[in-house]
Amino acid sequence: MSHYTIPTVVEKTPNGERAFDIYSRLLSDRIIFLGTEIDDGVANVVIAQLIHLESTGEQEIGLYINSPGGSFSALTAIYDTMHFVRCDIATICVGQAASASAALLAAGTPGKRSVLRHAKVTLHQPSGHARGTLPDLAVEAKEVAKVRAEMDQILAEHTGHSIARIREDTDRRMTLAAPDAVAYGLADRVITRREPRGYRLNAA
């Protein structure tokens, strides 16, 4: 895992200066940034942010994604919360959205799913990590099959493809450039520049 200093933003207010870490400052503008592998800890933070923003109003939430994927249970926790809150969720892929994070990109509000022009979206089937006896391996294989079936269902729902098509396409690792991700139904459009302030990421 990379170690780096999180920037601090200093703002002047009538009561003096206030300092925020950059992620807190983005949150005040209803922006969540998912920039790591997705595990239970990361999922808990994203979920808390979604619930907090919904409690402050029903305006659109922006979810920026640059993630290599991660845990399926963590993915579904975020995914279900995205649908639980009343706010529209505009998803924006910057860099990469792979595996679990590709599903989050696709799960944004229809018409509000975007990819930057050099971003990549990667789909592949889940893999297991079990070691041990044959019965242990058999249990793991069944669990991986269940996870794959759920992931196929999620992707089919948001791309419009059949489950059979999703399963065939993800038998091998499939990496899509931004225009191809749009054509596949994982996003609605490629964007290259932020629109004027107040703009909402509606499809053209």
C-alpha cells in the first residue's frame, strides 16, 4: 500500500481560517473519492459518507472511482447503500475501475455514469484463495460460484446484457478503454473536462 501525505486545504471564513484534509473538503461539496482497494474498512467509510450526505439533503452525490477492486462483500455493502439512499449517485471513473469497483461505476444513477477518456474498466471472474483439504476446496469453489452468479446478475442489470453474455465475457479478463466501457453499458459517456460549477453529470 502506498504511503503519502494527505493534503490539507485552508479556507478563510468570517471566523478565521479553517483547515480540512482534502477528502473532508470534497465531502462538503458532496463528493466521495474511492481511491483504494475495497475492503470492509473502506466500505464502512464510503457507506458512512453516503448516509451522512443523504441526511444533509437529497441533492446529487458524486462518487469518483480509481480502484483496483476488492472484496465482494465490501462491494455489495456499498452497492446496496447506493440504492438505499434517496440521492442520485453520479459515478465517475478516473484511472481505473476494476472488478468490484467496475460494478460500482455501473451502479450509478442511469445517465450519470461517466469515465474520463484515458480511464480503463476491467471485468473478470472472481477467484478463490482456499488452501487445505479437498472438502475445504469444494466449499470454497461453491462460494466462488455463488459470488460469480451475484456479480453477473449485478452487471447484467446495469449494462442491459444477458447473464449468459456477462458470463462469457468475464471468463477471461476483459479490459475496456473509456469508449468501449460506454458501448458495453458500464457508463453513459466519456468526459474530458469539468463543466461550469453547478453542472450535474447528466448524459448528453
